[in-house]
Amino acid sequence: MIEPLNGMISIKRQCELLGLSRSSYYYKAAEESPLNLELMRVIDEQYTRTPFYGVPRMTHVLKEMGYPIGRKRVSRLMHLMGLEAIYPKKNLSKAARGHRKFPYLLRGLCIERPDQVWAADLTYIRLRSGFLYLVAVMDWFSRYVLAWRLSNTLCSLFCIEALTEALEKGKPGIFNTDQGSQFTSEEFISVLQDRDVKISMDGRGRALDNIMVERLWRSVKYEEVYLKDYGTPREAFLGLQSYFRFYNEERPHQSLGYKTPEVVHHSAKEAIR
């Protein structure tokens, strides 16, 4: 991006055109040691392969690889990355104080049309000397990625930006997320409630409740992120922009009868009209 020139293109407008959260424009390298950044890369790859690994197993794996590391550090890094093992827990998580939680509405529901259910989720995107967070909004029926944003913080703003863009393309009957503070914030919830969208939330540690987005993250990591090894936020943005275009418009999905999400999404919407 460039600096504003005679008021022609503001930083805000450039971020809007590029699909970047404004916080990412002012990106500063993460204040983590080279060892921690290396550990986070290893944890990210291991978690993508085995999302059911919690802190004890992840610590064991890292020690087997030769890293002198304890549970406290692994726990802190996984928390920083927004990672949590997938398995039911006795005590459900508490959203941020003052934030509301909603019941899971998708159990047993037959998904048979576009805009019936949308879902959003966050994932960690590594850089060579730092990291970003990626949020995406997806239509469950077609696997179509409606909007996405990058940010260098786990704030709610970039999630709201992605949601707002997605809602410019339609309106879901149900919107599903996990119980993260970004999605339980009053600002995020009010955007949905103002449009009479039913809100559904996964149980803590039950990422399989949002399985479609979890599959998307595996594809993003293995088919794009791990192959490119981004150096800067701009490289990450351009790479992901190209990948999501490919994912929506060119990549055939076996579960969709080897059609693309774009074809399935738009043809099904046309058939309903």
C-alpha cells in the first residue's frame, strides 16, 4: 500500500479495497523470540494434522523433537495462536465478561440450500518473522467463502468487517461460530440481530461443530500457507486473495460432485428464485 497522496486514496479506503483490517496496515513484527516463533510454526503444523492434541500431547511431541519446553510455554503459545484441542470438556468455556452465548442450532439439521447456514471462524497464519489471524465467512451448503479478513490482533473489528461484507451478498437463516470473544461481543452480535439472523454457537472444544470451516482451514494451510512461507502481511494478503479466488472459482470439490463452490452457490440461488 501507499501513503495518502493529496487526499486521493486514504489509508482507510486502501484497506477496504484490499480486504485488510486497518490494524494490519500498521503491522509490527510480533514481540516473540525466534525460538517461540519456531515453536509456533511447529505447533501450527502439528495441530493442523492432529487438532485433538491438547497441551500435554503437544508438549510431548515438541520434547520428542528435541525442544526443551514445558507445558506453561506450550499453553501460552497455543492460547496466543487461538488453538484448543477438539474434545468435549466437563466445563464449557466462559465468554468474555458481559458477553452472551447462544445454543448450538445445527445438530441434526439437514443443510439443503444456500444461505440456510453460514459459519465463521478464525485461524493462525504464520509469517517468517511474525504472524497474523485470518477470519472467513462461509456458506455451509456450497462451501463458498463469502468474505475474509486478516488482522494482527484478535480483536472483533476485522471479524465485523468480514461479516458486514458477507451480508452485502445475502442473508443467512442461521449464523454459526465458536464462543470466542470476537464472536460473542455485543458489536458482532448486534450486526446479526439487527438483520434477524438466528445465532448458533459451538460448545467449547467442539470444533467439529463447525466442521466445514475446519476443512477449509486444512485446505488453506496445506495448499497455500505452508507452500508459500509469507514474509510480510502484504505477501500473505496477496497469496490468500489468489487462493480464495482459486478455492471458490476453480477448485472442484468431491463433496459437491466435483463442482466449484461458486457454481453450486450461484446456481442453487438462481434455482430458488
